[in-house]
Amino acid sequence: MTKTLIALCFLSVYTVMEFVSYVPQIVKIIKTKSADDLSLASWASWVVSDVCYLIYVLLETPEIGIISVSILSLSLVIIVFVLTLYYQNHKPIKKSNKN
């Protein structure tokens, strides 16, 4: 194996794991309808970071693969951010069992 092929393998694993890692958080927020334990500032920072990276990629590379990965990453971060923002500001109304 060449150094480039090994590097590409690690990049592929990183990319897949990056996307897979967001799914449990998204599912948990939706199922529990709560994001109280998440830091909104942290997720806002991720959004800004991913936007800056996407702009860099769009300016510096014509490779559709890198652009697609950047867009997907930003989309997943935005989903977590929006869910966190929503559920931290809209607490579910608890039903009372009055008989």
C-alpha cells in the first residue's frame, strides 16, 4: 500500500464516522424532546466552523466529493443546532393525571 492509499483509507473512515456520530445525538433529542444537557454555544461554534470550512472548500477546490462532504457535515451540525435551540426554548407540557 502506498502512503496516499493509506491516507485515503483513514480519511474515508473519518468521514463516515463523522456523519454517523451525529445520528445518535439527533435521534436522542427527537425521542426525548429535550436538549437541556447540550451546549448551544458549542453547537453554534460548530456551525460557524463548518460554514467557514465550506466557504474555504468552495473557494479552493473544484472537487465535488469534498464539497458534498462539507455540505453534509454542515447540514448535520445545523440539524443538531436547530433541534437544540428549539427544545431548549420549547419545553414540553407535562400532562397531569387528574381524575
